[in-house]
Amino acid sequence: MRTLGAVELEDVARGAAVLGTGGGGDPYLGTLAALRSLDQYGPPRVIEVAELDDDAMVALPFLVGSPVPFIEKFPLGQELIDAFHALDRFLDRKLTAVMAAEIGGANSVVPLIVGSRLGIPIVDADCMGRAYPEVQLVTLTLHGISATPFAMADEHGNQLVFETIDNFWAERLARAAVMEFGAIATGMAYPINGKQVKQAAIHGSLSYAQRIGKGLREAAATKHDPIAAVVEETAGFVLFRGKIVDVQRRTQHGWALGEARLAGVDGDLGASLTVRFQNENLVAIRDGQVIATVPDLIAIIDADSGHAITTERLRYGHRAVVLGIPCPPAWRTPAGIDLGGPRHFGYDIDYLPVETLVKTLTGAGAPIR
């Protein structure tokens, strides 16, 4: 077990924003809330998966809804604790730890806030290895583990706990409820035991994000290339360097939907890239050819700072680098592709690994290794 101080916490948030592929909630706001919790309640305690007792009870706290209203509606206060207690009261056994649902944006630090405030450990793992916009898109679903009982809470004190026949229905009911809660709310779901965490979660996610964030921090301090630092840690690929010339965005059914178009600069001058998103970046298309798709990670990074740009903060004029990062192996299985691949989001595209697409598409960028 280890504790996270302010520097380590910021490293986690910075790295998780890269892995969040544009989603998971604004990392800056999430970091502010986590630092405030650290000051008030003490540092969060992180436990390795191997240290977790098989009969420990773990739940996943996260934000449900669109990242756009999160900028103005800040559901990281008492509603987080209300959702925890609402789920805890519903269960036969007491919750003893929390874990990230996804390692992306604000949702990566939400468990740190809960753990700090309640004095319980946070498991160094998550259930996506990235961020996804729907409740059922987790590795737990691949193992037949139910999302429910599922608790939700808002800033007014409203609480909701529901059970469903499968995880797709959990997404449907949570999406309907979140619209009544103002397009974003706090959720607490997937109560699982330690044995299930060991079998079905993606281990070491917080540490992975922390290493990426540390690399970015050290690159800034030593004036080295932050993009190269991310690529080295993630074994990723530079897909495109350009300037954002158009952003189309709308909030619909509790999601931020749209696309960003980039015009190439430097070695990509004369080319264009379109990134389509549903909270998270889903597909990258260079000059009419698909160059990366979910479940692989597509991250839009500020060219100067190396900080990830979330979909709600994409703006005209941003100079950005688009990275493709291989996803965890669980998502590259037939079941993983079927659950979280491009066809789930309505794209008539066969999934191919990003490293395969980069090698086969002429002029599509190259790995920096």
C-alpha cells in the first residue's frame, strides 16, 4: 500500500487524461477536487491488486453523462459520498475499497476523492484501460459481471438505486436518469469481490497513468519533447500533426457527439485528419482512410505542452498532435471487439490494430521509439 501526495496525484490525472482519449471528464477540474480532498482528509491510499483480499468488496465510483456540463455543474461533492452510501446500504456486505471504472480524465481521480474522504483504499486497477462513453463497456461485462446494483446521486440529495437484467439495460436506465439529473451525475456501480477484481480488471492502471504524467512533468522541467515522452511510455504512434480548423459538437442523450477536423503542419502539410467522438475519440480518418479506431486509444495532445485535449475543450486554432495507442489485450479479443469496437458505435469498419494501420497506410505517420 502506498499514499499519493499532491505531485503524484497530479501525475495520475495528467497521464489519465492521455489515456482517456478525450473523455472521462475534465482532468483539471477533477484534479482540483482531488487536491482539495487531500488537504481536507489526507492522502489517498493505493493498494495493489495482489494485496486485495478475495472477499473484499469493491465498487466503482464515476461520473455519468456528458463532459460538457461538467465544466459548469461540478458533481464531485457530497453526491459522491451519497452514491457510495446508497449502494452500500443496498448490499448484504459492506464496501471496503473503491476502484476506477475507467482510467481517463476526471473519472480516474474520482475514486481517489472517495477513498480519501472515507478513509478506504483505492485499487490500482480499472475496467477499461482507457475511457468509454457507456456503462457496459468494461472488461467486467466480458466476464459476465453485473453492473447492478447501481446507485446514482445528484447535488440536490436525490438518490437512485436500481437493478437490471443485463449491463446494456444498466446503460439505458442510467442514461435516462442522468438527463433528469442535469446531463451529468455521480454513479456507483459494479460491486465486486477481490477475486473478481483479480480475474476481470486491468491491473496497474493508476501506476501506468502516473508514469505517463511523470514523463510529461519531467519533459516540461527539462525542456524535452513531451510527445516523445508519451509515445515512449505508451508504445504509441504519432498519427498526425496539425491545427484544428473545425469542431462540430452537440450534446445529445447525455453524450458529447461530434467531430474535429485538423489541417496538417510540418511533415503532414497538405493532409487533413478528422476525429469523430462520442465523449471519447472513436475514429481517426486521414484523407479519407481510417488510420485508427476503438478499441485502440486516439489521443489529441497539445503540441507544446503534451497535455491531452478533452473533446469538450477542442477549439479552433489548437496546434495538436494526434496519437494512436494500442489498447489492452482484452479489447482485441473477438468478444472485446464485438463489445467495444467500431461497429458498436455505428461505424461499418473492421477493426485493425493501430500498428497495422500505421504500417500499411503510406504517409500516415511513424512511431517515435
